[in-house]
Amino acid sequence: MTKHEFFVDMTCEGCSGAVTRVLNKLGGVQFDIDLPNKKVFIESDHSVDLLLETLKKTGKNASYIGTK
């Protein structure tokens, strides 16, 4: 599985909770959330486009940084 790094404009625990909910619904992913640095690290075989689309469902600004 590839590990991807994303920027997500999270400001609080509620934001990271929203990210957790959408990623758990997607399934087949392992992830770590770095709230202070507004980063989400996702290990998955899903496409980057699908992962980014899923993160944007939180209503937060999200962008792809690259692979880790």
C-alpha cells in the first residue's frame, strides 16, 4: 500500500473527527492525523483522486502533498 500525505485545513478535534468519520466510511485505509500541522497521512490502495474527494466531504479545504 502507498502512503499519501494530504493537507486538510483542520482547526479542532471536531475537524479531525470529521476526517476520521469519512475515512472510516471509505474503508480499506489506515491513517494518522497530525492536527497541529494540519496533515493527514493515509495508507491505501485507493486512488489519490478518491482519497482527496473523500477528504473534501468534510467541508474542509484539502490538497494532496505527495507520497511519504
